[in-house]
Amino acid sequence: MNEQQSLQIDKSDIDEINFRKLVYWIDESCNVEVTEEKSFWMISFSGDTALVEREISKFNKALNDFFLRRKVSDETAQLREKIIISALNRVASDA
């Protein structure tokens, strides 16, 4: 049985490059159509019901992974900056 489902992704949630990376990993046997609006992308999945459900699930997991990685990166940015500055200061003092 064939099925079609669509997801709307707000552009404020994810940049285009990372969005398109997620789309790239969708199984090629699943038909995918991406349309772009001013404030969101619409991604439509079509094909066998089980395939569509599996690919949407994988897409959502990858999207959640992206959100988690971005949050961790944002929350640790100051710490990473301090580590880099400290390391550069040590290198400069040894020179």
C-alpha cells in the first residue's frame, strides 16, 4: 500500500545545509519532495507505508540528534573558548 506524509520544518530551527544533509540520508527507494517557503521547508515522503513510516522515524531521530548537538555546542562554547585561549597562552609563553 502506498502512503504519503509530509513534515513542515521551520527554518528558524535548522539551517539549510544541515536540513539538506538530513534529507540526503533518506532511503533512495522512498520518494521525497522538498518545497521551500519563506519561513519553512515542507518535506513529503511517499512510497510503501512501512518504508514511509521508517524513513520519517529516521528523519525525526536525525533531526533530534541535530538539535541535541547544537544545544550541547551552544552550552559548551564558552568553555571551549577558555580552553583554546589557555592553550594558546601556554604556547605563546613557551616561545
